[in-house]
Amino acid sequence: MARPVPYWEHFEHGADIGVRGVGRTLAQAFEQAALALAAVIADPATVAATTAVDVACEAPDVELLLADWLNALVYEMQVRKMLFGRFEVSIEGTRLAARAWGEAVDVARHRPAVEVKGATYTRLAVRQLDDGRWVAQCVVDV
């Protein structure tokens, strides 16, 4: 049975973790990849969308744009001491404008599992499948 689109998932990669987003559009795949990143740390369903943070990135191609996007989220989470649970992405060419919603980390409630150090170029891929769905993935360093 096929999975409903959009969705996110993790895939194994040695000591690190792969994050993958699948969507009907490129932007939706990036949103789902961000949810997969967030889920490495804590269950996104436990994160209240109380604070919005704007993120903008530009890169030479969409694969590097994915890595920049995920690394921008890691940066925002670390400097703001926040977790995110909801994302809205707009992509024009190789420019991304997004908003991430979340809240301050509450260790007792969120129970963070690991700290993500950053997105890597390992298994980095952004592609459109034959059925029109988009897949955006890479391995994150934990």
C-alpha cells in the first residue's frame, strides 16, 4: 500500500541518521525533510507553534539548497534554544524563503534524544520521481 503524500521518514546510515521528505511539490518535500530533521531531536507533535522564525537561503542548485535549509534550521534551533514542529517553504529557482514555527526547548516535555550538528552532503539528493512526487534527502550528523 502506497504512503499518503506528503510524508517524512528516517533512513539508517552508520552512526548518523538520514532524513527524507516526500511531497507533491519541491517546497513540500523540503517541508517534510525539515520535519524529519526535527523528529531526529524530538517528536514534532509535542512542539507548540508559538514562535515563528523566518529563514532564507540561496544556493547554486536545489541539492545544496536542501543542505543549506537544514543547516539554517539547525543554527536557528541552537542559537534560539528552540525546537520546530511546523514549516512553510516557498522555493523560486534556487532561492528559498520559509517560516518555521516552534517554541523554547522544554527538556521534561520534549525529551530531546540527540543534538543534530548539521546536514551533510552524504546521500544528498533532490529529485522528482516518475509519478511527479519530489524527494529531498541527506544524512545529518548527530
